[in-house]
Amino acid sequence: MTTRAASLPATPPPPRRGRLRSALLALVGGVLPVLALLLVGAPPATAATLTEITDFGENPSGLDMHLYVPDTVQDEPAVLVAVHYCTGSGPAFHAGTEFAQLADQHGFVVIYPSATRAGQCFDVSSPQALRRDGGSDPVSIRSMVRYVEERHGADPDRIFVTGASSGGMMTNVLLGNYPDVFRAGAAFMGVPFGCFATTDGSEWNSACANGQISRTPQEWGELVRAAHPGYAGERPRMQLWHGTEDDILSYANFGEAIKQWTDVLGVSQTPALSDSPRPGWDRTRYGDAGETAPVEAISLPGVGHSLPGGGMAAEAIRFFGLADETPGGGDPGDPGGPGDPGGTACAVTVTTNAWNNGLTGDITLVNTGEETLDGWRLAFTLPAGQTLTAGWNAEFTGSQGAITAAGVGHTSVIAPGAGVSFGYQASHTGDDGQPTAFSLDGVACS
């Protein structure tokens, strides 16, 4: 069975056991980015298809599984588990993020789990979910990974996980429960392992969501170690992302997660590196200043509950060590190859015209590489307070913060040395500045 389009219910399921406020919070955090995708435009289709797997093994919580195997899949491929937000689904996360396109470039396989309970949040709170092989969603996701290892010859030493919101929480849980399975994780706007724990059968922990739970690094670390008692092997590396204006899962959880994973990985809480790899990204690395630091944390000033986007997915793939991979086993340094930035080189110019609480923007994208761009996707970030309301000559994903534009019709193909122009209209709350952090198919533009 194949699926290509994201689908969301017109009205979310009603919250259970009186958790109206929590369900509404999850709804706002999860639906808005995907709703914007549906209203403004979906990304172009790729050659490979998203396939539903109906019998993948032990599945105590009844999750659904979708699998994306690119046409460029490597021999013994790496595997990425990509976990959606509350109210979302695997197909919606596939359609609304760049992980499938990055899989096309680098030849890895993507697993998209779907939560099927009311509210479509993952279980990151029950006692069963917070211990190895205890039951619930983590066991189901482990079964999905095992299925891909067995059916597609995946490399068991290159299994990774990422997720947003509820999926970011699950990323923390999976690294705690299965440190021998996952090599690294990238958690977008999540919370530390165990922060959402409850014992009353509820799925929402308001104290954690509001940033009211603070522990010492050792206390946070003990929660992780208790998930798999006696484990003494290598622990997976962790990349953490959070916007400072997140009003669904408080930004305070970002600092608590840094405390937790530096303790788990046995490294200092004093950064070995602090830099800004892109405008609006404040990055710190712990334990090592290099590309494979045990813990990497990216704070995004002015950004709310709307990650990942704007090249963030590509940065997660870089952190995993997959960005230099070439489908078919070729040399990443070959001209025009997926590992060569020259293959998708680009330049961008922007002009904006603002008034009162609105503005328009015109973007020109020039192909400065040596190969024709066909079906391009340009990611960028709007300033805080701006909301995309309309667009032309491109299809837009997202409405605030991280935005992706994709070529349509006459703008979808750009010959070497040529360019295309497209535009958008947005509202603003005072900052009428230009967008930043342009990247084409995961490669930064000049």
C-alpha cells in the first residue's frame, strides 16, 4: 500500500479524561505547521513512494508504520526513525519535512511511525514507556527498526532517530531505552527523558511542559540510566534544538536536556565550542569542539514551536555523519555528487516592501552550479513575528519561522547560470526584515 499525501482530520479528536487544555496545546503546536502546508502548498512528489507496512513485528500499542526507501538507497543503508508531533502522522511528517529529500541525496532509509491513540501523541510518560522493553510505543518502534534491518539489510551500527515536539520527546526516550540500538538522536523542541513521566494514566505533564521541573545533571542522568539498568556500553550522541519563544513546551526544557545528556555522556557542562553557524542559530558543543561532539545544542532566538525547517533537517543529518554519504557507494568528493556542495550551488537575492503590519517579498534564486536543478526546494527562515499569508510562482511549506519554497511549473527547472523569481506576502508584528538562512536542498546559498 502506498501513500503520498498528508492527511489531517478536519476536527481533532476530543481530549480524554478532561485534558482539554493539554490537547489544545498539543493541537496548536502540532497542527499549525502542517495546516500551513496544506493551505499554501505541498512539496513536489519524488520518484520513490511512501509504503505502509502492516506486519512489522511486536506492536503492543498499535502504532502504524510507513517506510521510505529511496531509489538511491545504499547497500547496507543507514536508518533514520522520524517521529511526528501530536495530532500528526507519519505521512504528514514525511510530507512536511525534508528528511525524505535528504534520504534521496544520501541513500538512507526513513521509518515514519504513526501514533494511533486519541490526540495522536506518543507515549513518553507511562512507566512502561520509560524502561527498556517495558511495552508501549518504544517497543513498537524498536520492532520497526528490526524489520528494516532484516528486510532491507540495514546497517545495525547506523540507526538514528529524530522527532519534533512529541516526537522530540520520543527521541529522548528511545536513546534512553535503547542505547545499544541508536547511534545518535536529534530532538526538536522536546523535553528530557523522564520529564513527562506520570503514574495516573494521563499523557500530559503540565509541570514539565511549562518548564517547572528542574533537576541536577546527575538526577536527570539517573533517570536515563534506570531505563536500562546495568548497561555499560557506548551511549548515543544527542543533538538538541529549541526556540526561545516556544509556548507549548517551555524553552527551559532545553537547558534541562543539556544537563541530562552531558551527564549521561560524561562530559562537562562547559561548552567546548560556542558559535553561530547560521544567522539566528546559537550553537554550543559539549565534550568536543568537532563535528562529532557528544552533545550539540542549537538555540533559536525568537523562534516558537515550529521546528524543524530552514536547513535544520540537513544539519541533523550532518550531525549523524550521513551528509558525506553518496548513494551507490560513490566518492562524496565527485563533482556534482550528493556530498559535493557544488552540485547544488546557489545564490539568493531578496527585496521586501513593508507597510503597517504587512509586507511582500520577492526572492530570486540563481543556479550557480554546473547541473540543472529540477524540482528544487529552497529553505529559509522568516523573522520572528512574521506570518506567511500568500505566495506566487512557488509552493510554500510552513507559515512562521522555518519556510520551504518549491518550484512549480515554469519555475521548477533552473539551468546552470539561470535564475527564477517568486514571491510571498506576510503579516508582521513590528519586525519587517528580510528572511535569512537560505539553503537549497540542504546546502547553504550565498
